[in-house]
Amino acid sequence: MTTVDNTQIEIYNQSMQVRKCIDALKDIYGNVPDDDKYISLLSLIGDRLDSEFESLFKLVI
């Protein structure tokens, strides 16, 4: 009997869960009024997470 290595599938599925979290954060700061003082912090964090995720995703997949 052979065993199936699901490591790549599990990594991909976990990556998509992280992607959903990043997208949720981006949705939040996308709906905050521009005059709110926290918008710049949220947008910086969201953009950095997005950039790092894309870099990591290219290495993994």
C-alpha cells in the first residue's frame, strides 16, 4: 500500500487561509474613512502582509 504525501496540498490550503485573513484586513481598512488616524497604520500593515505573502507564495508553490 502506498502513502500519499499531502504536504503540498496542506501548505497550499494553509496559504489560502492566510490569504483570506490578509484580504479581510484589507477590506477593513478599505472601509475606514480617510480622516481616521488608524487608516495609515492598517494600510501599512495590510500592504506589507500582502507583499510578504506574495513573496512567500512564489517560493512555496
